Amino acid sequence: MHELAVTESIMGIVLRHAEAAGAKRVTAIHLTIGELTGLVDDSIQFYFDFIGKDTLAEGARLTFKRVPARARCHQCGNEFEPDTGKLWTCPACEAIGGDVVAGREFFVDSIEVE
């Protein structure tokens, strides 16, 4: 259900910018989504197709660019891609945990219009 609210936000952003640009139609929307957001591409597409009916964005193509998770070790500062299903362990010093430096992104990267 989380994807419905997110998709409504996407639609609001897209329509606001398309209307401000005087667009006749939105043809494509490029999204950037971090691995740690838990968002599912197919669900976003499903809701987008549903709420996009009878709008400037009806039939627009969605593309998804995924950003892998990255963490920075508290002990040594090494950046690494954590195993998202397990306790994060630094591959350089084996310390547990770290700060997330990538993977939480979620934004409309660009919009294509006619």
C-alpha cells in the first residue's frame, strides 16, 4: 500500500511540472530509487497506470534506475555494499554496522513531454 501514496506524490510532481511547462502530454518519467526504500517497481507501475488515467501522464513510460545500498564503517571509514539481508559487517575491518551513504534515494530524475 505504501507504493500508492508514493505514486500519488510522483503523479503530483509530474503533473505540476508538465503543466508549468505547457506540455500537451507526458511521454516518459525517469525515477531513481534506492535499494533500501523497499519500493517495488511493478507496484509503482500498477498504481501509476491506474491514477494516471485521464491525465497528461496517461500512457507515460516509467523507467526505474536502482541505486545499490552503500554503508560507511564506523571503525575504519571504509565504504562497502552491505548484504541487505544480514547484519552489516565491514569487509575491511570486520566491525559491525555503519552509516548508510546510499540506497535511500527516491526522486523523479527527469520527465519527457510533448
